[in-house]
Amino acid sequence: MIVKTKNYKLEKKVYISVALKNVLKKQGWIAGLAAFVICLGYAIPGLQSIWWFIGAVLGLGLYLLFWWVQFYGVTQLEQGKALFEKYSYEISSQQILMKINPREGMPIKWDQIQAAEIGKDFFVLYVNKAQILYWPYRIFNTDNERKFVASILKAKGFVK
């Protein structure tokens, strides 16, 4: 079976939000550990100061700002423009075909996908940290097509 979706354009705000959440989910522990280590500076005798905690919060803020700037930058670069064009998708158990028009498209093999997520009203496929495929349920023509895509993701081992 091949699922053919409606045309969809990924909005830049949605991209930044989804990509940032993904990075924080995978690497947020690094920032938390760094903040904790900075806060341990308070335990050094003679150096007790509120500045250890302020430094930890500031460090967390800078970590978030760093990743936000990275993903915002992708939306502005010429190389990133392809992520935000209008595509229709043909999804099968062998590959995903991203089509700009009926004659032009780019195949993505399932082994290029690193992870996937099924949300309340969307699918997200992560090709890497910066490249994602975001499919809201509304781009599918029927509920059965959406269920078929969910079953492919489960069969490929991306979701439980």
C-alpha cells in the first residue's frame, strides 16, 4: 500500500519548536549536569555566594539560546530552504517519496530515519538533528492511511 498525502509546508515556528524539544530530550541532561556542578561551587568553604546559582541559571539560558539560534539559523540559510517548501508525500514500507510536483521528487529510505515520534495530532521523523519530517494528521486523506503510517513506524522499530 502507498499512502499519498496532501501538500504540506512545514512552518518555521513548528520546525524550531520540534527540533529544540528533540535536542533537549536527548541532550538536556548535559545542561542539567553542568548546572548542578556549577551549583556545587556553593559548597566550597569560604565561597558561598548566590552567584553560583545565578551562574547556573545563566548557563542554562545560554545553552537554550545556543540551540535556538542554531535552529533559527537553519530557517534563514539557503541550504535550509528545502525543508520549508511545499511537499506531498508518498509513503510505503520501502521508502518515503517527497514530491515537489507530480514529476519531481526525492526518495528517503527508511534506514536514513534515525528516530520517529507519534504525537497527539502529528508524526515526526528525525533524519538528523537539523532535518525533520513533520506530518500533521490533517495531511492524510483517511484515518486508515494515518493508521498505516503508524503501523510502518512500529514495524520499523521507531515507536512502541
